[in-house]
Amino acid sequence: MAGDAHIAVAIALFELPLIAAMASGWHTAILILVGIGLTAPLVIRRRNPLLSAYLVLAAGAVQLFTHGEGSDDTPDLRLRVADMALGISLYTLVAYVGRRQAALYAVGLAIGTGAWAFWRFSGMEPLIMVTFAAIIFALCWVLGEFAGARRAYHVEVERRLALLETERDHQARIAVGEERARIARELHDVVAHAVSVMVVQSEGAAYAVRTDPDMAEQAIRTVAQTGRDALTELRRLLGVLRSDAAETGRAPQPGAQSISELAERVRAVGVPVVLELTGELDDLPAGVGLGVYRIVQEALTNTIKHAGPGASAAVRVKRDGDQVELDITDRGRGAKRGLASGGNGLIGMRERAHVFGGSLEAGPLPTGGWRVHAVLPVTAA
């Protein structure tokens, strides 16, 4: 409104010399009132465009009957600077309201302009004045179209920027959720495997501490080593949560080349493991190698926890071209191990396979025991 008030004041300042020159009794009051009616509504032209425009049009209609060629009753003023308000109002309607309302207003302007021209002028003058007014109003319409298009463009840009910011925040939240889910799976794998090994070894050491001290000592060492390895991985994973900027010590990610060490640790627990590695597994992408390791680790952890005494496991990892095939089977009594702990182990394994565009199947064998079979593509990963 401040900017529009400046426009109204500027027009009024140009009006003052004309009013002073035509001052004559009550004619001065008429000139001032009509001038106020033409310029004052401009102050609210953007806050309430329709009201402002039609107040200006009403003042223009009053001007038709109060201004003329000069007589005892009317001042000699056929055209005044304040008439610019009519064109400004048309511009405002086009830019801020729409073409339909602007067209209705333009019809009113055309009727008023024609009446003014043919009433106040004679000969060819009415045609000239109508043509001149039509050009002025057409220019105002074009300027309004241009300003309206720019305004619509800026509104659309702001809307899209707001949408992009919202989408960016949404994507950030999704990324954070996915990262937390990944860390949760990592923590589950580390803790479940390590605790299972430590519990079994501790129980074995408790039984053997009197009858076979050497075996008990070896079991305690396995517990200690397993605990140290678990702590190393836990520090690495939790360090990511503590600070994004801080540089935390990181242990190398396990991969397919670490499956042999995993099998040795499981054998030390007392579960015989037959390991068969086929194909070039050392040059697998880091993500695929980690996924292979975690699937095997989770499957063997389930064997330790649920297969029962006397169980054994067989792990076969084969790379054939652009895919890696995993087959982990065991011979044990447990058939409902997938439901333990809410089934998060199987869910984690399946999600790891799906991340790389692979597949995973798990279930009891007809002859007893459990089987996990997964296929992970290498090229897609």
C-alpha cells in the first residue's frame, strides 16, 4: 500500500496546478472531490483490486457530468491527469484478478469513453479521442498481461522451491530411516552372533572346568576373542551415530574372504561346519561381499541358537559369472527358529538380498534341519 500511495500522491501533485488554475467557487470543490475519487482508491488497488477499480470508474462517471467545455455550471476541464487512474485500474485487474473481470471493466471503460468523446467533442475529434483512449487502454492491458505472467511465474517458482525443500527434507528423513535400519541390522548381526558364541562357549567352559581345564581355557579364550571382535564392530557402528563430523576408528568391513574365519569361530563353539567356496570371491564389490558375509553369519547364528545338540552345518558359496549363490543348511531339530526374536534375523537376511536385487528363501528341510538359499547379482550391485 505504501508504493501505491506514492503513485496516488504523484498524480495528485500533477493535478494541483490544474485545480489552482481552474479554481472558481464551488467548481474547486467539484474538481477536488472528483480528483480524490480518481486517485484515492489507487492506494488499495492491490489489496482489493475490484473495489479500487470500480471506485475509480464511478469517479470517472461523475466526471462526465461535472466537467465540460466551460459554462456557469461546469469547469472548463475535459481531460485531467487523474484520468490515468482508469488505465492503472485496468492494468491492475489484468495483472492481479484475471482476464474475465478485466474484460468486464474494459467494456465499462469503452462505454464511458465513447459517451465522453461524442458528448464533449465534435467533428473528427470524437473518433480521434476514442482511438487515442483505446491505444492507452490496450497498452495498459498488455502491460498487465506481462506483469501477471511474471507474477504467476514467480509464484510458481516459489511453489516449486517450497515443494523441493519439502521433498528434500522428506528424502533426508527417508535416508536417515534407511541408515538407521541398516545400522540396526548390523547391530543385530554382531550382537546375536557374538552373544550366541559367548553363551555356548561359557556353558561349555563351565562343564569342562574340572574335567578338562585345557578345553575350558580354550573356550574362555574364544569368548574373550569373540567379545573383542564384537566390541570393535559395535564401536564402529555406534561411532556413526555419535557424530557425523568426528573421525572414528573404523575396522575393515568383513567380506566373502572372512567367511573362513567365521566358520572357524563356529567350529570352536562345537558346531561342525563344512565350508565350500567356489569361484572368484575375493574381488566381489564391498557391498556384495558384506551382504554375503552377513547372510552366512546370521544363518550360522541361527544354527547355533536353534538347531539343537549334535547339529552340523554346511556352507556353500559359489560365484558363477555375474551372480553369487549361497546355500547354508544344517542338520538339527529346530524347525521354528525363524520365529525367534520376532523373526528379525530372516527379515534382515531377506532385506540384504533384496538391496542388491537378489532373492532369498529360507525354511525347514523335509528330512529335518533348515536351509537358507540366496542369490545375489554382482553386476546390478
